[in-house]
Amino acid sequence: MNAIITVVGADKVGIIARVSAFLAERNINIEDISQTILSGNFVMMMAVDLSKSGGDLEAVKAELSALGASLGVSISLMHEKVFQAMHRI
């Protein structure tokens, strides 16, 4: 199962490291990643593969949200098909 993770918030040291470690601990593979700083805000988008994680999507979403709160950023996860449908032109 593929999903899209977005991370948005004030830039600070360690955001990529903490999110990447979270994913690695749950056997979630990062397939593609893009990040930039826009007007002082950290913005990252990741395409991930959850097929080997064995976890529940809703549980991972909740854990990522909690991680984001601890980092002072907003982290969201949505199924790839939902993301594609939302951004179809």
C-alpha cells in the first residue's frame, strides 16, 4: 500500500531525521522525497510504501500526528489514491 506523507511547519534541526527514524522503525519504505524551505517554513512530501509495515493506516496516521505535535509541525498521511484524486486536474 502506498501513501503520501506531508510535513509542514517552522524549520528546525532534526525534522527529517525524526520522521525518517519513525518510518524505519515501522518498516515503512520511503520511495520518493522532496523538501524545501518556503518563507522560513519547512515543507516536505514523501511517497511511502506501507506494505511491509503490517500496521493499521489509521494508527500510523495518529502516531505521525503525535510526532508532528512533538516537533511543532503538522504531519499528515493519506492513501496515494486519495491524494491523486484530490490533485487531479
